[in-house]
Amino acid sequence: MTSKLMKLASQSQLSSWLPSIHPQVWIFAIGRFLSEVGTGCTLFYAPIFFVNEVGLSATSVGVALGSASISGIVGRIVGGSLADSEHWGRRRTLLLATAISAIASLVLAATNDFTILVIGSLISGLGIGFYWPAAEAVVADASQIDNRRETFAIARLADNLGLAIGIMLAGFLISIIGSYRWLFVVDAISFLMFFGVVYVGISKTEQQQIKELERKEYITSWMAVLSDRRFLVYIAVNIFFTIYISQIHSTLPLYFKNFVIKSTTEGFAQTTISVLFTWHLVLAIIFQLPVTTFLKRCSHTLALTVSAILWGVGFGLIWVSGTAPSYNLAWVALALGVFAVAIVSYTPSAASLVTELAPENQRGVYFSVNAVCWAIGSFIGHPLGGWALDQPPIITNTFWLGFPLSVLIVVVILQYLNRILPE
């Protein structure tokens, strides 16, 4: 009898952490996990490869990676409309996105100069652009108001698990093969695996079928989005968050590798960088559901304010790591830990807020505009970070102090958004 009660209590506790999630979300999470394994192989190592192996400058690499935002904006706009389209819908848009992304990875694997890097980045940006509106809409369609943040958290958890494994796999492959190029081949294979999961396991949800009966013209949908004052205010603040995230993906790995952030004349070793970003993602995995559950009792704007403050603290710690005479590794590890909590505070609340602001028959378009923020953030963040790394050390180190100051702007905008949301 006692064991039965304990079993029931355990099941009750598990259900409180993992509320009823639509089966399609779990299938989609598996696909995202497989895809992110490949992305983890290249995400943090790509800037190091293009600068230290191909021989490009940090600024040119930042510009090339930022060029993906140009095609990314086009992909996000078209992808949002395709995701809402009766003839295309979520599934076909995702299939198109994964196929394009696989091609982009193969082009990047063959990169020998700036031109090929730009071409590969443009193709990659297009694939990512098609992907995100449809991906977020799939999760939104399968969520309910009472478990929306947890549903998005599950998707993000799958992303972070895949990235963590990808980073460890990349470190292993580099030590064995000694070539960064094969990492992009692995990334292409992972996209093809994701293609297979989407092809077999993703279908139209009930919400999407209902929407097709209530569909509006695309132009009307876009005009409605661009006249939604609350959503546009959110977009303004969201661009700041995406700029912050772009620094983790492109600027920080190269900063850790090539700059004096310990008491020797070199940056961190490749294995150390791998361990650091694995640490960052492991913490994100551990804290994803607990932080989401804790912040569920808060408004979306308060959760985003908490995230913004954590971003400011994290960048302040990065500045300390580059200027402190000792314990640089400890400061970096602490900063990446703070960034992990900042990200898991941000992503579920941001996606849930977009879902609640968007009419059910326009989620694809709303998430399309939301995804444009990521393209704009990358367009600004990658070249800005690359420029900072090509400057004298005093400017490079001071660069990190600008982000905590920008957090003050973010907090002010969020307070204004909190006042107008009830409208």
C-alpha cells in the first residue's frame, strides 16, 4: 500500500513538472534534438575555423555571418506566409527549410574564401528564415494556455540537449580527424535526419485545420501585424535580446580563443572552450523546466525583465574575465552560467507572449515578424562583435560594458509594454 502511494505521489510530481504535452510536440522535439546535434558541431566553432584556419579577419567573418540575416529576413517573411498557407502549411515549410539548410552546410564545408562563406551564409540564412516561423507555429498550435510556457520549454530543452551533445561530439571529432570541415558535413546529415522526422511524424494539427476555414488574405494579415502596437513594442525589445544571444554564438568563442583571458599569453585551449560551452548548455538544460515553472507565476514582462538583468550581469562578468589578473576561467564559467539562466528565462516567455498576442489564424505571420528580430539581431551583433575583436585590447574589453548599459533601455521598454498589454 505504501509503495503504491509513493508511486502515485511520484507520478503526481512528474505531472506537475511535465503537464499534458501534445504528442506531436514530443515528435517535433526529437527532430529538433537531432538537428541541434549538428548545429552544436558548428555553432561555436565556425568563427574559430573561418578566422584561424581559412585565414579571414574577425570583421570579415562577422560581416559574412551577418549577411545570413539579409536572406534570413526574406525567408522569415515568406516562411511565415507559407506556414499559414492552405497549400503549404507548417509541414511543407519545415521540409523546405531543412533541405535548404543541409545544402548550406555543405557549401560552408567547402569554404576557402570570403565569397564562398558569404554564399553559404546566405543559403543558411534562407533555410533558417523558412524554419523558425513554421517551427514556432507548430509548437503554438499544439499548446494550451495552461501549459504554453512548458510546451515551449520542452522544445527549447530539446534544442539545448542537442547543442550540448553536438559540442562534445565536435571536440571529439576535431581531436580525431583534426579538420573543422567535417563538422559541417555532420551538420548537413543532421538536417537530413530532421527532414525525415518531419516527413514521417509531423501532420496538420486540429488548430491549423480550423484556421484554414478562417484564413485572411496575406496582405491583410501583415497589415494587422504591423498595426499591433503592443506587438511592435515587444519587437523593439526583442531585438536587444537577439543581439545579446548573437554574441554567445559568434563573438565569445573567438574572444575566448584568441584573447588574453588568463594569466598566460594565450587564450583558452580548444578543449577548454568546448568544456565551457558544454557547461553553459548543461546548466540551461538543468534549469529550463525549474525556471519556467518558477516564472510561470510572473507576467511575461516581468520574466523578460529578469532575463534582461541577468544578461547585463553576465556581460559584466565577461568584462571582468578579460581584465582580472587571475581566475579568468572561473569568471568566464560564472558568466556562461548566468547566460544560461538568462536564456531559459527569456525563450519560453517570449514565445508564449507572441502566441497570446497573435490571433489564432495569424500565428505564422506573427512568428515570422518575431523571427525577423533574430535576423536583425544577427545582422547587428555579428559584425559588431567582429569589429570589436579587431580593435586594440582596451576597446575589445570595454566593448562588453556597453551591453549592461543597454539593459537599462530594455527594462524601460518592458515597463511600458507592461502598461499597454492589458489594452
